[in-house]
Amino acid sequence: YTWLLLHLLYREKYSNTDAPVVLSWYCLYVFLMAFNGMLEAFRDSAATREQLASRSPFGLTGFMMITFLFSSLVAYSLVPVYGSVGIVWSNCVNLSCRAAFSAHFIVYRGSAKNMMKDSAMHAIAKALPDRVVIGTMMAAGVICRVASPRGIKAEAPLLAHAAHVSIGVLCGLMILVSVWMADRDIRREAATVIKALPMPVALKSRMGINGKTD
């Protein structure tokens, strides 16, 4: 939907460039930033001062330097061929390597040393969406991609773009339903918020909101 968004906002000035593709991949980059940031915060809390300062290739600082050099080589290879998209790809590679290293460090080197291996793995697993949510998101992505107008050009009929947006809305609702069904914490928090709203008791009862929040 990035092409349509840029075309509605800026017309052909940006929609006919590589900006839509770059923005599409940037959405993945934002997800990786959030996931990696969470893991690195957890990793730093589990590491000792010596581990944080270590410049060994297998230490935190040393690995960061190696990852930076590796992603720079990836960018050097991709940017001449793919342009701006190559920059986003190389940064995605950087964040993926850092996230993988942090997850390994938390489980096998930081928390495991403090007899917390099981709780570390549980925390990482809990941070990930439910398998049903992941499957629904993947299916929604495929559906939206297949349903997009051929080539996503301005010449495509307005009805085709409208149908594509409608399918995206339905897929978004499908993801929300899967999150609601799979995540008890979200249901509990939503029930708490609804209970605090100035609504008739009868209406809350019909919505299934009562003294219990599960």
C-alpha cells in the first residue's frame, strides 16, 4: 500500500520513484528494530561489566564491530545494484545478526551463567506473537500482495485500488481477531479498560465484561 499512499500524498513526484519499495521494506526494518532493541536491553541486563567491555570477536563490543563491518560489506554489494533498497536490506541484515547474537547470549552465556536459562528462554518465547497470529499475518501479507493491482500503476482502475484497500482492511481485522483470540493478556487489559468506561451494566454484561477479566 506504500505506492498508493505516496501517490495520494505526493502524486508522481515520489510514487514513480523507488520510494514505495523502500518504504515497504522499511516496515520490516522497523519491526526488526523493535525486536532487536528488546533483546539487546535484556542482554545488557544479563551481561556482566567484563562481558559488556570485551573486545573479543565473541564478546559484545567485538561482535558489534564485526557486525558493522559485515553489514557495510553487504551494503557495498547491494547498493550499486538495488539503490536505496540495498541500504535498508543491509540494515535489516545488521539487526538480524544482532538479534540472533543477543538471543544466543541471553540463553547460553548471560542468564545461563546465573542459573536462569529456562526463564530466559521463556521470556524470549513470550515476547514472540502466538503461532496463530504469525500464521494469520503471513496469510494476510500473501493475500494483500496477490490482490494488489498488476504492477501497482496509476493507470490501474480506481475500482481495483478500492478493492485492494478493502481486502487490506479485512485482513487487518482478521489479524486483530487472531490477536484477540490468542492473547489472554490483551483480552484482560481490554476488559479492564471497558469496565472503567461509563457504560450501562446491562451493556457490559452483554459484551461479556463482568467481575472476571479472563
